[in-house]
Amino acid sequence: MSIPFLRDPRVASLEAELSRVMSAVDAVIDALPPEALDVAPEGQWSPVQIIWHLSKVQFWAHGKLTAGAEALPPMSTVPPGPAPAMILTLLDAFPIRDRSRRVQAPEAVQPPRGLALETERTRWREGRTALVQTLQRLGPNLTNVRGDHPFFGTFSGWQWALWVAQHEERHLEQLREVVAGTR
């Protein structure tokens, strides 16, 4: 007798949120003519630079999740964790999507010029696949995963995954601003 695979509804919610934001970013990018992909007003990032940044930051956050999971004891007890209905509210106390507050990205995630959109999009999508596979693998154990964010303190695995989506949503608004500023 095999036990049916039970999918954690919290992971499903995070996957849906990550997918929603990625689709919204893709829609803005897809609507741009090719000549607008590496153009931005002075002092701002171009659309392709924003995609590069999202990819780099997602990879970094995935590393935080992976490192946090590797640090867990082999037989750690998994507490219940957040309720499924609360999973998308875990970062409500943090101003992640607040564009009124300008945040200087660390040098390691400041994009260069002269990037190819398809290369960066592919890297971003491949990173998303790896992130989602890690979320599925860890499932309820995301409650035990911990990692430090340089601005917001220690996050659980649930918060790290949600942070990726909210960080991308912040840059979605930036992308819309850049597009509006170049028309």
C-alpha cells in the first residue's frame, strides 16, 4: 500500500504567489519593444538589469534556505508552523514592497550593463524551478529553517520564500516606473 503524496497547502500558496509575480513581470517585459529592454532613465536600472537583479537575489535567498535546511539536526521535530490562511501575511510587518523608501542594493546584486534578456530570463526561471523544488522538498520543515536577512533580521523558511515574491513585487513597480519614464 502506498501513501498518497500530500502537498502542503502553504507551499502551494507560496508557489502560486511566486508564479503570480513572475507572470506579472513577464507581462511587462513582453510588452516592451526590443530596443527598450536595456534603456532606463538616468540613475535607474533597465528592464533587463532588473531581471538580472531578481535572478541574483532569488539565487541568494535560495542559498539562505538551503543553508538553513542543511543546519538542521537530522531528526528535528517539526512544529506546526503558520496556519495556511496566514502564510501570505508573514511579512506584513516589513516594508518590503514600500517604494517610497529607497534602498541601495548591495554591490554584489547591482547589475552590469550590456545584458541579454533571454539569458537573464532563463537564469531567473531556472532559479525559480530550483527554489520551488526546495520548497516542495522541505515542506513543513520550512518552519525550522532559519536564515538572517541583512535588513529585516532572522526569517523562517516560509518567510524567505515569501520574501522572494515580495522583493520581486517591489521591483515590478520599479519596472513599471522605468517603462513609464522611457516612453
